[in-house]
Amino acid sequence: MLLNTKTDWGEKMERLPNNGDDRQKGFCVHCGGQTESKDHAPSKVFLDLPHPKHMPSLPSCGDCNNGFSGDEEYLACFIECVVCGTSDPEQLSRDKIKRALRRNRSLRDRIERGHRQSDTVGGALIHVWQPEDERVRRVVMKLARCHAAYELNEPRLDEPEHVLVMPLVSMMDDQRDHFETAPEVNIWPEVGSRAMHRMLIADDAYASGWITVQKGRYRFLAVAEGSLMIRGVLSEYLAFEVIWE
């Protein structure tokens, strides 16, 4: 349904209004409460400067929006440390993450507590990183709910039936092929939703089903056909899949 490498993603988003059912709008996408603020999806901490134009935002209450910030910063920093093999800010690649770990020693300490090293039989040094699973799940659920509401006009306040979070490199070949391949869509999305507009555009850049928000940083897929499925990849390292039946 959705990949764009030829045109800035934000420019495409600007041309895709949500004309779906108004009863699905106007409340916090996370808890159903008041709309006191706007929540970006994806969160800017997962992207590098310059950010894509016209970043999508979803209605959110203040508590939900503020409550995700620490978890999102933690996950963005954790992924960068894993990818680079160190928590030393001076050896990291992303400037945004360098600054975060320089100013927040307690965050760096939390990440380091999940890091251990061991020698293999051949003497090679193996780095093992254990994230705080509940923090990771909260971020994944935040992203999935935002994409479901923004792309499909299908806000989901309930718990999903399936949540998968794992590094791409940990997937077996057939599992990776399944994850990367968008399901064939035989049922059209809600009339007026952004997903419906995408299908009508018939842009070759959408052929794979994935939307690339920022190359190498964030991409996702949103499909509703019987079940509602959101997949995403952060920094081409951490993959997630959330399914509501």
C-alpha cells in the first residue's frame, strides 16, 4: 500500500487528507480522553535533522503525550548504543543521541545496566544488550495506535491480540521475508481514510506496502483487512508488529 522514496514523505502526507468517519476523531488516540496536545508519529527522537516536512500529529491528552517522552528517548538511545556497540556518546553516530546521553547520565547508566560482554570459545568479544521490555512495549503501542488512527482512521484503545518486537537480524530468513512482505489487500480501507487515498493515487512508489518516513531511520506499514496490522522498523534494527483482530 505505501512506500515513497521519490518524493519527500511529508509532501505526500500533506496531499492526503483524512475524510473518514468523524466519530473516529477528536479524542486522545491512546486513552480516549481530552485532546489537550498533539502527539507526533513517529516521534521526532527517532528521526534525524532535517525532519520530514508536515510531520503527522494525533490528538492526545497531556498525560499520555508527556508520559511517552522518557520511554521514547530511552528506546532511541538504546537502539543507537546497540547498533554502535557502545554507550559512549563520543562513539555514537547520531548527533541527537550523543547530546541526550551527554546531558543525561542517569539514562546512560540505565542502558549500561542492560549491557554485558562475554568471550566466545574463539576469544571474540560478544556484546549482549537487554532492554527494559515494558518501556519498549509502551513505545511500540504508542506508535501502532498513532499509525492506525492516522493512516486508517481506526483508533484502537483496546489491547491487541499480538505484539512482536525483535531485531531484524534475529529473524530467520523465512520470518524476515514474511515480515517485509505486505499482505495482499482485498478489502478497501475506510472510505476517506489516508490509506484509501493512497490506493487511489496508484503511485508506483507505494508498491511494496511500506512507507519510508526517513531512510535508514523509520518505516512502517498499516493494513486493515479483517484484522488491523501495524508493522514498523526503527533505525533498520528493531522491528515491531502489532495486530488487533
